[in-house]
Amino acid sequence: MRPFSALAAVCTATVIGLGVLPAEAASPPKISPKISVRIPTVVGYTSQHAASARVDTIGFRFKGGLPGTFSARYIPRSQVRNEPSDLRIFIPGKSWVLVQFTPAMAHNDQGKVTAPVRFRPENTTNVIIAQRTEDFEGHVSYIIGLRQKQPPAPVHPTIFADGSKILVNIPTK
């Protein structure tokens, strides 16, 4: 027996013998059955135009609760990228809104997609397309391409929870 192994054996025997650790602590831990963790899952979308409020609303429907964190902000063309690869992608528009959800996923436990990768709302005046750019390690992102240029600050998209949906209001002219 090598000196280090002998020292380890003596220390283990001493700790167990003194009752500091129960004898079963020296044995390997038992594997528990599979534990299911519910992560909010994007399962669809809604869209509408509210002329009186001058906004297009894109709603992301979730199953299994809502993400703890969500945000929406304008981004420049240089940030229209696919995550996590960071490759530039083409999404039509004159301006873009990045929408992010964490923790969230857009697929089920078997890897099957649960929400559209891209969609073109037919009943909006400013939104051209929304495209998912990330569904990786608990993060889901969409980039929304817009017909109109980004309005000057302080105008910005707003985002809020409503039941099982997260709604993004995007200003229109």
C-alpha cells in the first residue's frame, strides 16, 4: 500500500469510527429516479394591431408557467445574429426587436420543436416576421423584423405577462 493510500484509509476509518460520518457515507451515493424539472415552453404565438394605441402586439404562448426573466429591445442590424453560434443572419426589416426569455425552451423533452421557428403575422402593420434565433441551455430568443425605422428614444417596445402569454407591444406610426 502506497503511503498516501494508507493515510487516506486511516483517516476514513478514524472519521467513521469516531461517528463523525455514518458508515453508509463511505459507500457510493444511491441514484435517485429521474427528476422532471418544468421549464416554461413556448408553444405558439398570437398577433394583432391596435390602431388606437398605435402598436402591434406579438404574444408568445407558454406551457408550464412563464419565464422568470423576459425582455424586449431594439437592436442594430449588426446584432441580428443567431445564438449561440453568433453567425449573422438575414431577417428582413428596417429595424429589429430582440425578445429574450429565461428560463425557457421551444422544444419538448424529446427535442421536438413546440413553437414556430419563424412566423409572419398577417394582421400587423409594422411587424414583418419573427424568427427564433436561440433555443439553447434554457434561453429562447426571437428577433422581430419591422417595416418602420426605429423611433427616436425614449420610444421603445414594452413587454409584460398576461396569463399564459408574454406580450410585446411594438410602436407603429
